[in-house]
Amino acid sequence: MVHQAVQGPFWAAQLDQGQRVVIYYFLVIAGLAMLAQFVRTWVGRNEVGTKYRPAMFASLGVTGAAFLSYVVLTVKFDLGYTQTGGAADGSGAMWSPTKDAIWSWAPRYMDWSITVPLLMVQLIVVSSLIGAAATRFRTIGMACAWLMIFTGFIGGVAIDNGGSVPALAIWGAISGVFMVILYVVIITMVVLARRNLSAPVSRTFLLASVLLMVIWFAYPIVFGLQGLGVSGGLTVTAQVVLSAADIIAKVGFGALIHKIALQRTAEDVVAGEDVHPESIYISGTKESDAVLAPIASPAGSPAAGARVGTGGGAVRGTSA
């Protein structure tokens, strides 16, 4: 098969000093944002009930994998270009890509292959779906998410090092089919899940879902830009847009998932369906008191759970 070649993918462009610095900036802050969210999630993983804790573990996987990806991207971006001309301090310099410059880009697909399916896990865990329905949505969602990324990787990187217009078009279209299926899955899940969620949780859940679907549009747009040719400006635009999109899709979305998990935990405690050792606050507002787990009496029968009020005293509730 004869491929019509473009001038080259993003990583084939020569960069001036200013463009190089801007890309560095966004790669580093994206990596630091992932690290910060990872630490925040790890510290706050026990703030939510055990029912919703898998969402926190998935968030740790998302931000941990993304942080490592950005470490690789930054290192390979540094090593993948050589200075040509200019002063010793880099002023007036141009930076030409080497054969390793592709690795300042390709690791994004490895990152997304893990993190995008885990984003679906986060959303399903805090929804109201349980049992077979949750399993079905999780399986289809994770499969479509991975296939969307993998088929994009084939056309965007694997074939002719991302320099084939037909490959970009064909594999981009295949990836787009999986993206459409994934959107249908998310929209269907939102409609079903919101029926059994309270108004405050439903609003946050809808916001998280819409945020994810809207920000995902940035990725196929950048994929399409790859077929327009090579320039330093396009390379900067692509790296900046994807770094910003990653922060929103992983850090911003993760924060909303954490809020939903807190909201649902507080509602479960108030309804007497669960216990939690600490009072739950959201945006400075107390949503529930601390409720301790029942303690077995000497005779072997469970004693009542203890609700810790604002005054710090334990208020005994009735046993189940």
C-alpha cells in the first residue's frame, strides 16, 4: 500500500527557543498537577465510605500513571532535540528534532490506554448503578475507551511514524466510532444513574460527565491537526492543548468524583445505611456527623452504633 505522506508529525518540527520553553512549561506543570492530585487523593482516600473507595483507587491509578508519563515526556523532550546555532544561553537558538523526538509524544497514548478506562471506572463507582448493570457498563465502557486510544495510536504513531494522511484518516475514523459508542454509554449511564440520585449528587454527577465528554473533544481535534503539516506553532499548540486537557480530564474530573463520593457517603450516614468515623464537610458545610460502627456486646449481640455530635459526645442510636 502506498501512503501519501505529510511533511511529518508534530515531533518532526524544528522549534525556536521560545517555543521550546513554552512546551517545557506545560509539560512540567501538567506533571506536577498529576502529582498533587495523587497526593491529595491518597491522603483523602479514607474520607469517603468503603462503597465509593474504589473510585479513589482508580483516581490514584489515573494520576500516578499520568505523572510517570509526564516524567517520560519531559525527559524525552529534553533529549529529543539538539540546539543548532544561537548563544550559549539558548537565546536565538533553534532546536532540531532527533530520532528520539517521537518519545516526547508517543507516551501520551500509553498513558491514555490506562487512564481513560480508569476514568470510566471512577464514574461508574459513584453512580447509582449496581450489580449486573454496573458490570455491563464498566466492561463496555472500559473496552471502548481502550479501543478508542489504541486505534488512534495505530494511525497517529505506529504507521509511518504518524506521517501518513490515509492512516490518520482511516484509523482516526475507526477511533471516532469507538468514541461515539463510549459517549452513548456515558449518556445512557447518566440518564439511568440520575434517577436514583439526590438532587445535589445528580447535579455534580451530571457536571462530571459533561466535563469529561466536552474535554475529550480536544484530543481528536489535535489528532486532526497532525495531518496539516509541520511547524513549530502547531507543535506548541498540540502540546499545550493536550497538557491542559489532561489536567482538566484527570485532576478536575477527579476532584468532582471525590466530591460525589463525599456527598453519597454523607447521605448514606444520615440515612443510617453506613457508618463513618469522622464528620463529613463539603466546601466548609457539615453534611453528616461521625457515626461509629456497632460494637459487639459481651453477650455477643451487636450494641448500638455511636453518633458523634458536634459537641464531641457519643449519641447512641438504635441497633439494627
